[in-house]
Amino acid sequence: MGAPMARRLVAAGHKVTTWRRGTGVPAATAVAGADLVITMLSDPAAVREVLTAALPGLRPGATVVEMSTIGPEAVHELRALLPAEVGLVDAPVLGGVGPAADGTLTVLAGGDLSGCREVLSVFGSVRELGPLGSGAAMKIAVMSAMVPAQVLLAETYAYGRAHGVDREALIDVLSGTPLGVLAERLRVPSEETRYSLAHAVKDLELGAWDGGSLATAARTRLQEARAAGYGGRDLTSVVEHVEGGQVIARILADQGATFGDIAFIRTYLTDMDARAEYGAVRRKYITGTPPASTTVEVSKLFMPGLLLEVDLIVALSPGGR
């Protein structure tokens, strides 16, 4: 997100200095003399780390615009961290990399925008929502609806598949409902990571509250998917997780393990001609160096209609059960 946003600022005629963690350049050096400092980072811990390091370089009168999704509590913690003579605005966004490049993000802003309103408008439409923390709270509220809705649709597709419902017909029917846009988004999981599943988990964790039963269930489902290796993929990949591999993922997670801890796989197929299709599915879950494995063909399995059976040997870490 940060790179296309920086390019838009440059195109709009602003003098821009970009900085990222791990480059070796001190954060304080990068922000020295700046009137406006914009942060776009992964989580509250990253924002605190960067701004703490940047403190010596922040000049009195500068404004920090925090555009990450970190929740209102973290925003108020930042206000306590920053000197009183440094302004703070929270302005998380709705939209992914594409809207960031096109300048069509929705900026959800809280605090005094008098020193940054024009700059924020370069990114898209700006919603001024009230005092400091209002933008962060609005972003979490929106994601607490959008993310569980996508998990619900993934489970809806899995139900349909289990009961012989045609996927395309189901999506066509859903397209005529308020869920239509999300149903289309999940039609085919995105190969490009526009909004990672790990970030979706983080957003639901930030929005956790006692009354959020649906969000809690969605968060648990996504945590299982993250443990199964989906964290770096787009949120739409939750469809694949729900429809296949989730049982193994739950067993592994219960023992404190992931697909990366599998040491050996033994597979029994009733039709060896299906091994290529099976291998393609297996590679979706085991994305690193594959473990040792063997595959054998059998005439039948213990339950009529079963096509394969898989045995796993898993190497548990000292913290596993």
C-alpha cells in the first residue's frame, strides 16, 4: 500500500521521502525536518516501534498521519507517546493496492485535519469522522462486518458443494441479494494478495469484544486458516480452506502444529489416476519443502465412496502437545 500511495504524492507535486524497516537508515533521519509524516504499517506493534525510533527526528509543529489499521486504543497510546507539539491524525483506509494506485481509497479520518486535508485527498475521498481515534474505530467496525461476511460465504459455498448445489448458480442467486458484491469477489480466490488473510485475522483480533459472537467465530476460522499456511494469501483463499484441508488443519492446530511440521505422508488412493489432482490440492497446503511421502493404490477404503485416506507423521516442537 505504501509504495503506490507515495507515487501518488509525488505525481501530485509533493516532496516525498520514503522509508521502510530493514533498510539500515534510522527512522529519525528519514523524518527529520518533515512537516508531515505518514505511517502505513502492518500492526500496532510495528507502528509503535517505528514512531518510537522516529521521535528524535520529529520537529515541533509536525503532524503524524497514522494510516495503518491499528484500532482506536493504539491510536490513543500513540498520542501519549508523541510530544505534545507534534500533531496526530488517524486515517486508515478502505481499499487495496489497486485503489491506492488509482487514488480511489476511502480515507477514514479522525482528529484535526487542518494540516493534512489536502494531502489525504490525493489518496481518494476523505471522510472526516470526529475526534482522534474516530477513523480507527470506524475502520475496525467496517471490517468487523466485511470479514465475517466473507467467511460466511465461504462456508455457504462449502455447504452447497456438499449438497450438490451448482456453484455458479449459487453465486448468480446471491448476486441478486445484498451479499452480491462479496459473492462475486469470492467466486475465484485471488492469486494476488490484495488483503491478506493474516491482516484480516489481525483486524478481527483488534475488534474483539464480548458481544461479537459472529466475528469471534469468523476469527477462529481464519486463525485456523492462518495456522494452515494461508496467512500470506488473499482473504478470498478462505474458500479453499473451508472446502478442503480444514479438518487436517484443525487437528494440527490442536497439537500446536502446522502443515510445515509434517514429516511424512502416506496416502491410499482408490484410483491412482487421481494422483495428479490430489498432488495439486496437497501443494496448496504444503507450500515449503515437501516431506517424505509414499502413495499406494488400494481396491477400497473402510467407508463406501471414499476416494483416499491420508496418514501423517508430524514432528511437534517442544511447545506442542
